Amino acid sequence: MTYDTIILGAGAAGMMCAAHCGVRVLVIDHAKAAGEKIRISGGGRCNFTNTYAGPGNFLSQNPHFCKSALARYTQWDFIDLVGRHGIAWHEKTLGQLFCDGSSKQIIQMLLDEMGRAGAELWVRTEVKDLRKTDSGFILDVEREGQRHGLSCTNLVLATGGKSIPKMGATGMAYDIARQFGLGITETRAALVPLTFSDGRFKELAGVSLPARLSNDRTSFDEALLFTHRGLSGPSVLQLSSYWREGETVRVNLIPDLPLFDLLRDQRQSGGRKALTTELARHLPGRLVEYLSHHIPMPGNLADQSDAALSDLIAALSNWQLTPSGTEGYRTAEVTLGGIDTDSLSSKTMEARDVPGLYAIGEAVDVTGWLGGYNFQWAWSSGHAAGAAIATC
């Protein structure tokens, strides 16, 4: 069976590409249904883009690579598409847009767009062999126990990265890229909880509060969540993309809280209660109890000098921790790194030295922040490749 284009991966990027790359298109995925990672995203409501999406929200060895695709298919273009399909949505915080209903609406929208374009979808299909010819590519696939030989002029790698293997994620895109001589940058789990091997935060599991997480490269102000294994929450997930083993993380537990003034006012109005009791009026009680074993908090608030309160504020705003690792690809939302952008055209996503081979989405070394940015990269890169293929 001969196609103009075969897309490996029926995720966000693959389906978007299929909706734009012309006729005789086949999308292949080994999962039982298309868009499985879309389905579980955003608590089942799909954080499908971010109103602030721009090049500064993405990590890559070449920070300029993503600019072209993001500029030519923006978050406003995708919002318009969502609106044309009658999908109601709302904004939560920091520009994050979610479906009012279900993430399945986004999947159905993409399937409808693929259907309108005439694209064909095969799920439960595995690629057994793949090779290049002078005129394109030949694939040997297995679908429902039967082998099929396929050929195409264009082959698109849209199988994503290694994150969430229970959803079927593999390093397939990297293996195929290497097969054809494309470079692969270092890959690692990103947007992932940080862990501590000594289980030091078990007694704090479930405690959450606003915090600022930082290292020498960046900082994020969002919620921090203590877990049995370590630290999670949006601020931690964001920083994890910039963290490396052995590095210290600085935690500010009172980023927007004028705690010195608040405690001093409480002291002046009486303050005969224990310092820990007064502090628990502003921070979670379990956290205060835990910190009292690591930061000096003796006696009553009334007994604290301004200097002692300043020392306490300094400790709470610069708590330094060294995680032992992360929870890895098992819970990581994305994979950092991937197919080297030096191997690709930023305009078309086509491999520079392998005509007809394209790579899009998470498989590429472009990784977004938490909050809908990675979906926007999927839409933008998928559209870029699809538009380029359609005009071949």
C-alpha cells in the first residue's frame, strides 16, 4: 500500500500534522486509541495551550529553533480552531486554558480535522522494519496479527519521548532518527517531582503552600507540594527541567508574605504564645512543626528580638535542599532533549540530510514549561510539517 505521507504517532503533533499535510495520509500508532496522552492531560480536561506561549517558555540547545513554528501557528490559531468546533473552555491561572468539558473533545476535534483532510488512522499497529529508498521509505508493520508492507514519500516522526511509559511511550523516534544519521541530544525526565532518598518529608505528605523554587539558572513562583518521596507541585515540576543531580534547590516558603511585619505586629499586640503557634497562623501547622526541628524557634513570640525574627525570615526564605533524584520517566510529563534541532529545518521540520523525513512534537529537542506550552509546540510543529508537506 502506497501513501504520500505516513505519520508515526497519533498524538497531539501527529494528528495536527495529518490534518494539514494533504492527501493519501496514514497515521500509525501502537496504542489502542489515538490521543491517549491528551485524554489524561489536565486532569481529564486538557490544558490545551497557554495565552503566554512564546519562545521564552521553551528549553532547547538552540533556543531560536522554535521561533518560526510558534510564530506561524500561534496559541490564538489553536484557540480559534477550538472555537470553530464549539468546545467551551476557561482560563485557570497563568494563562492556562482548559476544556470546560472533557479532553476527549480535543481528541475528537483532531480526529474530525483528520477526517476532513482524508487522513487514515491505524491503531494497534507496530512498525517491525523501516528502510529508506531512493524515492521514499518502506515500512513493514503488524496490525491485528497481520503483516502489511507500506511505502511513502514522506515519513513523520511524531511518537513523542520517553515520558509516562505506562501510556506506551518509548524511544522509538530517537532510534529511527539515529538510523538515518540525525543527532540526539541528552534526554532526561522533565516536569517531574524531585525525590529524597532518606524519606525526610514523609510526615509532611499532602502539605501544600505557595513557594518560590530557584537555582542558579531560574526561579518559579507556584504551589509546592510535599510527598512521601519528596517534593512536587507546579513550582517543583517547573524547576525540575532546569535541575541536575547534585545541585542545590533554594526554597522560599514566604515569597509574597510580609512575615516579619506580621510577626512584629503580633508581638506588639501581646505575643505571649509560642513562636511556633503564632507562625502556624501564616504557614501550615505540620510544616511549622517540622521546621522547628531544623530552624531555631525557641520560646514565645514576645521574647523574640527584631534580629531573631530577621534570622527566622532569612531561614524560611532560603531553605536549601539537595534532592537525590527525580521520579523519572514514570511520572514525568515530558522528555527534555531529543532529536537535535541542528538536524532539522526550523521552517519545515524536515531533516536537512534526509529528504522526506520529518520530526515534530516532543520527539524534538524543544521542551515547554508546565501549563499548556508543550501542547502548543505540538500544534505549531505539527502544522509546520503538515504545511510544508502539503506544498511539496
